[in-house]
Amino acid sequence: TLASYQLAIEMGADFIEPDLVVTKDGELVARHEPNITATTDVSTRPEFADRKKTRKVDGVDETGWFVTDFTLAELKTIYAKQANPVRDASYNKQLQIPTFREILELAKTESARTGRTIGVYPETKHPTYHVDAGLPIEPRLLKILAEYGYTKKDSPVIIQSFEVGNLKALRKLTDVRLVQLIDGDGVDAKGNVTLAAPFDKPYDFAVAKDPRNFPDLMTPKGLAEVKTYADGIGPWKRYIVSGAFVLDKNGKPRDLDGDGKMTDADRVLITPTEVIKNAHAAGLFVHAFTFRNEKDQLISNYRGDPKAEYRQFYELGVDGLFSDFSDTAVAARAGK
């Protein structure tokens, strides 16, 4: 929401990061997924009951309400809600879904007010889904960016995608910085990233029957290819720093914090990988995602202190990172 981006700017964020999806009438708006069931109050709105559908997103059937079935005017009557059950829900049904244009205006206004350049870091969300819906994201995105003069490598904008084909196409159409996102499904007991569809590979690879997966993009050969169309990579942070469970004498993971659940807080750090080093060697910057303050998101070595996690990544040489808590990230960067 615009309020969340405003708060992030006040907390010191260098960029604000909207995930972009497209409305039925072709407008770019910010939602985490085309399926807005979890992030809005749409399921409680009787006037939209008949819009509930089952659609395929990255090869997986999803049932709910989809942005591509609503006009912008209709979406503006729907309100955002907190999708994370452990976070503050007091702003539910108060804030609207923002358009990309509104987000760009906010960044422009706040840059003038603060004297800082506030960048915008849009993600093209599920590009293949939108192409199949007849509502491709990229031409709409480039058109709006051009209106703001964001067409150059030093423009305060970075475009990111988990797919590859749309980034390669964008490289031929714009000089703005592009980032190849790198996803994974989960982490096994030893701390290795696990792969399972649809989080195992760029979805356009799956469609094209390309056997490569996300880790293949981070080999020296893969990084060399990424460098031909992108300026950086955005890996899930577990590809850089991960943790393993401690096993008891029966070979079962130990619940280190005693909360009855096995989370990152029950893992211990293992040796960091060379992803950052290898990416830098290929001439790519590294922006890792996503950093959070909740204790169960923090490996036990950090002792519940999110700043300890940030400090480790900064010391390893990460060039930037995505955070849900901008103030914590900024404080850790400043050594506070």
C-alpha cells in the first residue's frame, strides 16, 4: 500500500519494491500475486462472489479472485489486508490497492521532500501468466517508466523477474538495470536449498522444457549467461547463508528454542556459499531477499537479533537486500 511505502521511505529505504500485476483493463497495480484472495478483503464482498475462479499460475491450479478479472475502478473499491497472521492487522480494510503510477508519484514527491533519491524496484509478477491472459506486463511497464524519464542505466529504477525470457526481451528495449531473481522451495535438514515446482526453475524454462533450474543460473556458466541480459541477481538469501538442524541421538532434529515447532530458530549456521563472490566475478551485483525481524525467521546463531543477520550479509559483500523492516536494515548498515 502507499502507506507502507511511505513508512519504508521514512525509515530510510533506498528503493520501494512493488510487485506488479495487471487489471482486466490493462492497468498496472501492486499486489504480491495475481490471486488477491490472501491480500485483500475481496472474499468478503458479496458483489464480487461470482468472480471466484480457478486459474493456473505457473502450472499450479489456484482458486480465488484474480486481478485480471477486475477493472481498476472495481479494484479501488477493494481494501488491502495483512496476509501474515503474526503481523499487525489493525490497518485491514483501510488502505486501497495502489497503482504503479501512484507509487512512482510517491517516490518522486518523497525524493523532493527528503532530498534523497527514492528508487523504485518493480517485479514483473508471473510474466507468462499475464501473457497467457492477453495482458503482458512489460510494454505497460516501459511505457510508464518512459513517461517519468526512467530509461537509462542510472535511472532510479531496477526491474526484476523470476523468469528469463522477459528479461532478455527487456534488455533489447531498455537500458534500465535488470535483475534475475533466484528462487527455491525450502531448506533441508542439512541446510541445502530444496527444489520443487513451481519454485525450482524460471517458469518459462518449464514451459520450454528447458532442463535447467535456478541453481544452474548461479554456476559460472549460468552467471555468464545472466550477465548478457541482466545487471544483477536477486537470490533467496538461503543460497548465500543457510543453517542446518542439530540432530539428537536418534537422528531427529532438536527443537533448540523449545517452542514445539521446527523453524529457522532451530538451525545453526553452516559455511556461507560463494554465490556473492562468483556473481561479482561475473560482473553482477547481488541483492538478496527477504529479511524479516520475526524470531522464527532468524537462525539460532543470531540469538533473536535481526541486525546480526544483516551484518553477516553486509560483511559477506552483498550489494543490497530486500527487507520487510527498513529501519532495522538501515540501522544494521550504519553499525547501530
